[in-house]
Amino acid sequence: PSRTFHGNNRLLTSQIISYYDSINQCKKELPEYFNFASDVLDEWARLEKDGRKAANPAFWWVNEEGEEVKWSFQELGSLSRKTANVLSEACGLQRGDRVVAVLPRVPEWWLLNVACIRAG
């Protein structure tokens, strides 16, 4: 059973553990390539767009002064694709390269991390 959190069904820890146990026991197929940005975030954005998932922020950041930044799954997907394109095209980032980001924990830090995941 799942519990409700802000109107969405979320998996309980025991369900998540049992899912990973089933992968470890070869009862579920593990994908050869997995990319959190494209396989999870983009899927959630599609479900929101199709109305099959309630719209909740994918990212919600609040600073010490109470200023907020909220991005939907579609916004985070779009922004991370644009950032990944800049990193790949203008900066020459290639799959497997390492990136060091020296930024405070501002929204752009998180965006850069998702873009790097998306770029591989």
C-alpha cells in the first residue's frame, strides 16, 4: 500500500526495498542504460502533461530570506536540456567527462547537476 503525500501516491520504503530486491534476484530486468533525467524526470513531466499525475513542484528552493524558486517537472526538464546542450555544444562536454561545479547551493547548482546527469 502507498500513502498519500500532497495528493500523490508515494512508495513506502518497504516497497522500494522489495523492488530492488527483485532486481537483485533477477526477477526484474535492469536496464542496460539508465539516466535519471530522461528516464524519470521526463516521464514524470509527461505524466503531468497528460493529466495522469497531479502537478507538484519537481524542485522547490527557499533561501534564508524566504525567497522561493519552484520548477515543475516540465520546467526542470526544459531547463536541464538547455543547460546540457550548452555544456555539450559550447563547452565540449562528452559522455563520461567529469565536472566540478563550484557554486553555493543555489537553484543553478541543482540545475547543473541534473544537466550533467542528462548529458551522461
